[in-house]
Amino acid sequence: MLVLDDFLTTPVSGHTAAELLNILAARDGRGSTLVTSQFDPPDWYKSLQDAVIAESILNRIVANAELVSLDGPNMRRHLAEAR
């Protein structure tokens, strides 16, 4: 299983995006990928410079995904305030 935590919370270079695409393409149909992010998939485009690579990455991640959206208070802030 490949885990991508805090996925695309900051912009990535074109080179990094191309490498990510290569990794995802090589794993296509071969293993599970778990992605966590503070943003919804449509917002990931903002962190990728190349629209073609962005579409390819998102298609590989989202096409067969089960999306789970969580909503609620920020637990780090909530726990800090409780101290």
C-alpha cells in the first residue's frame, strides 16, 4: 500500500508531478493507494503546474476511488484548547 499523506497541500514542481505520475502509472492495478488531504480532489489541480499531468494523476487516483469526506472541528486545535 502506498500512503500519500497531506496530499498536495502545497504546490509541487513539474518534475515532482511527473515523478508522481510515473509512480502511480507503474502501480496502476497492482496495489492500493491511500490518500489523505485537507482539500477535495478538484482543488488538487491548483498545486500542479501542468494541466495534462494533473489530469493524469487525478484520473489514476480518483477513477476507482472510494471518497470519504470528514467534517468537524479541527481536533489539534480542540485538544490544545482543552489543556
